Amino acid sequence: MNAIVMMLLGLGAMFLGYVFYSKFIAEKIFKLDPNFKTPAHELEDGVDFVPTNKYVLWGHHFTSVAGAAPIIGPAIAVIWGWVPAFLWVVFGTIFFAGVHDAGAIWASNRNKAKSIGNLTGDVVGKRSQTLFMIVIFLVLLMVNAVFATAISGLLIKFSSSVVPVWGAIFVALIIGQIIFRKWMGLGMISVLGVIALYVLIWIGPSVPLELPETVMGVSDNAQWVLILFGYAAIASLLPVWVLLQPRDYINGLQLFIGLILLYGATLLLGPEISAPAFNTNTPEGTPSMLPLLFVTIACGAISGFHGLVASGTTSKQLDKETDARFVGYFGAIGEGSLSLATIIAATAGFATLADWEAVYSSFGQGGVSAFVEGGANIISQGIGLEADIAETLLTVMAVLFAGTTMDTGLRLQRYIFQEWGGLYNIRWMQKALPATLLAVGSCLLLAFGAGGADGTGGLVIWPLFGTTNQLLAGLTLLVITVMLVRLGRPMYYTLLPLIFLLIMTVFALIVQLKGFYDKGDWFLLSLDLVVLVAAIWIALEASASLSKIKKEQKAEKSNG
């Protein structure tokens, strides 16, 4: 089949989902109120609570949740065929991710911008809050440690991306000052920022930069990991308007330009999909598509990490409650479109089936490299852009998203330590700097403690990221569902996705459990059991909470 057909069907369905379904959810289920005083105004402090233009906030939210995961997941999952990956991305975006993301912003906004973990204690119960905080910590630990490894690998493999990646930070710092001090209109800033970014991308191949292979016994990969965590620590302590908002905004614009180039090249080239629609000849060792598809593609269909960003930083910057629809739901649409582009690049970016099978020779192959190589082939052949510039463009896009996720992820991990400090009355832990050092320290402990001298320890627990992440999404949907029930509103638009996620997560955990046992991987087997117990616990808590509320409502009606 021609990739144009896949592109038009996917983008068309997501567009209709935003126009009609998100409007219904915003007006009839969440009942977003433009006159509600948001925490960004009520608690404004110029650091974390900052009322923000919805387009700028969309840029922050979208690029923070996007990261590399909506590229990695679909680019791996196409090994089962492009049709299953395509259907889960499109329908997951419309009925799962959009509702989840907008709902998390709404729930947090209605509770003084509390994080979804903190909010769980008030809405569901203290037992669920304890569980939630543990799951959140695990997900953030995985995201930060793994994305540092992914970024370092890309910077080493594609050295032409180093200058544009780090140059983008300086561009964002300048833009942040201009926006905050209102020296220039947003439109002109956007144009100048994008021009500066693409000039850097054009320069990149001419000035490739590489770190020494070893410095005092430290490998180049480990050097990049240390540099990245040093940067993320500083970025997470700065006021959001200084770097986080402008960098995410410019990255969001850059992504859309990158997607326009990729989709435009697809229209002009009209490449045929070389991958099979359903792969009946998967390599030996490839696990069953059901249920692994639904946890391999997390970001891009639905992801618990989105709930952390939505309630951790986004809700603190929401200018009007009605902006939650655009920022949350359309942010999910943006990520879905990135995952769709990834599927096209990873299935139509190779000339023949043999070329595709050479890349997908075993499960786990593909990933970002398949996206960059396949996407660069389509762009260079479709619009005539030089192959090395096309590769640099897509690499920079992937690295910048992963970097913004690290920025936000470390800030969120700092919030978690501060919340623990408040829960257990540890005053020094409630301060930003000590909490940030604890967040960085825990990530480095995983990166170097489990991964050795090259700092790749995050990859050790990455196999459980998908299941843990979907478990977190289930917890977020549980909080939203309980709030809706208490308000007397329809709950099935969040309850049904919650049930589906729990079933698939438990199923996947059991499948992975057997795999870890067969391999004799006792560490991951133990961690799998912990997550499995947590998933069952969530199901029981959900049932108990909803039953309790229903009984209370019946009792009130009887007394009335």
C-alpha cells in the first residue's frame, strides 16, 4: 500500500477526534469553565506558577511529553506489522491519550495544581497515594536514566547534531527573556527562533563535534550522561519562563516543521510501504503481539508520564481552564502525529522488504535509528534535501524532545522528593536544591550502578517501562474517574480506557514474568512481581473506591 493512504487516514481521523470528540469531552464531561480562577493566577510566584499563553504552554506540554518514546515505541512495534501499530496509535490518541491528558490537567487545576500523586491521597485514599508515589518514582527514574543514554548514543552516532542541539539552548534562553519582558510579539519571536534553529541544523554537518573516547577512564557515552544530568539539574532549578517554556515552545514549532517536511515529502514521493501489514514471519524470540503491542507503544497512544507532566508543571501554568482542551488533547494529537510519522518512516523509508527485514532482524531493533534513516530517505528523495542535513534534522528533533523530557522529568522528580519531605516532615528535603540533588543522585546511581562505567544502567530496567508507564496511566484515569463520579457526571469515557489498560498491563506483566524466569533474570523478575502486585492493587482500589462512592450517593438519595 502507498504511504500516502496511511498518512491521510491517520491524520484525518485525529483531526476529527480533536474537532468533535475533544469538544464533547471538554464541554459535557469535564465542563471546563473559562471563568474559573486557575492556580497559575491564584498562586502566581514567577517560578513554577506562571500564567502562560496557551500556544506557548502547548509547546512546553507537548515537547515535554513527546520525548523519544513516541518514536522508539512505534519504530519497534512495526515488527508485528504496520496495521496493528497504526490502529493503536490512531484510536489510542483519540479515545485514550487525549482524554487522559486533558483530564489530568483538569483534575490538577481543580485542586490547586497538585500533582496527580498527591491528588490521589485526597481523591482515592492514602493507600493509593503511597502506591502512586512509588510507581511515579520508578517511571521518572526509568525515563531520566534511559533518555540520557538515548541522547548520548545519538550525539555519538550523529556528531553533526551536537552544535544544533546545544545551540538551541542558547536560542531558547534569549527567546525566554524576550517573551517574559514582552519586547516583541510572539509571531515574530517564533519566526526568528525557528530560523535560528534551522541555521544551526544547516551548520551542523560542517562542524561535527565528538568527545574524546576516554577521559581519565570515563567513556564518551558516560561523559555525555554526566553532562546531560548536569544540564538537566540546572534547567530544573531555573524559573520555567527562563528556559523550560521557550525551549519547549521552539521545539514544538520545530517538530511541526519537521513533520510538515516528512509528510510533505511523503506526498511528493508517494513511497510504497515495504513492511508487511501483518508480519507472519517475525524473527525468532519476538514476543506475542497481544498484549505487548499495547505496552510497547505507550507514548503515542497513551502514557502515564503525560499525567505527571500535565499535573506537575502544565497545570501550574494554565491561564484559563478552557485552555486544557487545546494544551492537553491537542498535545496528545501532536504526539500521535509524531508516532504516525515514525510508522511511515520505519515502514516506507526502506526500498524493499529485504532492506526492512535487515533492520528488523530481531525484536527491539529499529528504534530511533530506523526513524532517522527511513525518514531521511523519504525527505531526501521527496524534496531533494541533502541526506546528511535530513539525518541531522531528524536527529536534532529526536534529541531535543528527549532533552526537554529530561528537563521536565528531573523537575518532576524534584517535586516528588519535596512532596515526600512534606509527607514525612523532612524539612531539608522540601527545599529545591537538596531535592534536585537527590533526584540527580538516584538517576546517576541507576545509570552507573547498574550499567557500569558507561552509564547505561537505565537500560537494565527499560523492559518494564511500558508496563509501569501504562500502570501509571491507569492510576491517573482512576483519579479522574472518581472525581467524575463524585460530581455525578458520566464516568465511562475514562472508566473503559482504565479497564482496558489494567487488563493489558496485567497480561503483559505475566508474559514478561515468564520471559524473565526463562532467562534467569531474577532482578527484573522481582521488579515485575512488584509492578504486578501494584496493578492488581490498583484494580482492587478502583473497585472499592467506586463502590464506596456509589453507596454514599444512594444513601444520600434515600435520606433526601
